[in-house]
Amino acid sequence: MRRPVYCASHPPDPLMMSWRHWSTCKVCRRWPTAILCPACRQRWDQPILRCSHCADHAHATDPAGHACPLNPRHLWREAAARMDYATPCDQWIKRLKFGADWTQARDLARLLNECAPAQRLRAQADLILPMPISDTRLRERGYNQAALLARHWCGRDPRLHIDWLIKHRHTPAQAQADRAQRLQQLEGTLSWGTPTRLHKLRGARVLLVDDVMTTGATLDIASSVLLQTGVAQVDVVVFARTPSPLGAGPGGGLHSPHVSNRPGPP
């Protein structure tokens, strides 16, 4: 059965989807301007050198992530993130996930289009799969925020399949859980759906899309499920990455005009 982006009992309100103007700055509400005005970009959206494996702040001498302390841990090949999960980005995602503000997905997708590593991973992918949520969470929230973000980011791209990954068991909120606890809670909760899709997964390059990465446990579980089906590789794109203490070591988080999370000036 096809799993919708929206819950049938909570259809999107067209007025709610369109009431914000693209020409209003998301931070200071200045109008008319780009989605982030120049002053807010200067303050909140400086380019960050990121590890290509975990998308956390990278060491200035190792942007490829070869010496990343998380490199042996994760099952995916490469990851990209648009922003840190910090002010003001955390408020946008909270409104998307907990405030029924669907317009945030459209805005975040537009900002994600400015992330060169994410665009490269999307271009290389054979299949694009948003991270699933449980039926319980779908009824509670009214929509899958990762699927909504992926839909706005990818448009009508035929490689996007919002219902190929399924979360068939509800898990409690994981905001306060560490990586080990998250892995334990998530074990056995995800599957790739019907066997008829198996031949399309084998040998494919799969891109997982999510709104936030904290420890990477959920994305690792999904990567494990996909790799067991025979996919060639798994990559990850998230809008926001929670900086970890390991990723903020000497040289971590350096603002560099040469290595950026976006291709150039707005």
C-alpha cells in the first residue's frame, strides 16, 4: 500500500501552504529580499568546512574525512548537510515537525538547493528515499517531514520514492537518547517494503534524505537494511547536522572561503 506524504485525516490546507512569501527573510522578516537577507546570511549562514563522511565540522587539513573519528562507525559512504542544527535553523525544523508549518519544507528545500555537496549526491543517485516515520507519528503529525522536504527538493524527479522505506513499529521520542539507546530502540523497525522492489534496489546507488542528523543512528539502521538488499552504496543528505564534540576539535568548524556548503553568493 502506498504511504502518503500527508496523513489522510490531516490534508494540507492550501492557504497554509501558500501564505508565506518567498521574498521575506526567514530570520528578520525583512521584505522584499531573498529567503535569507544579506545581513542574516552574514550572521547565520557562514560557509562551514564539513567532513564528507559524517557532515560534521571537519578538520581544516582533512576535508575528505579520512581521519574522521566517526568514519568506521557509519554504514553510508558520504553525507552532506546544509546547516548546523542551531539558531536559527533549529526553530525552522521545530516548526516543521511540531508546529504543523508545512511551508518550512519548501523554504528548507530552497536553501538545500544551495548546498553543492547535496546537489552532487543527488545527481549521482539512482534512487532517492526519504526517511520514514511510523503510522502513529504520521497520524499525530499529519505528514512525514522528511518526505515533504524531499518532495520540495526533488520536485517530480522519478528517482524519488517516498514509500519504499517503511517504519512498521513506533518508537518513543529520541531527543534525549544517546546513540546506543537509539540503535537499541530502532533495531528491527525499518524495512524496504514489498519484494517486487528488490530488483530495483540491487546494485543501485541510494540517497537517503532526512531533516536532521544527530547521532546518525536512524540513518545507519536504514543503511543497514538497504545494504542487506544488495544496494551498491548509500549516501545521506540532511538539512541540518547537530555538531558533535568530536567534530568540533582543533580546526573544526573553521569558516573557509574556499570550502563551502553552498556554491557561491546568493
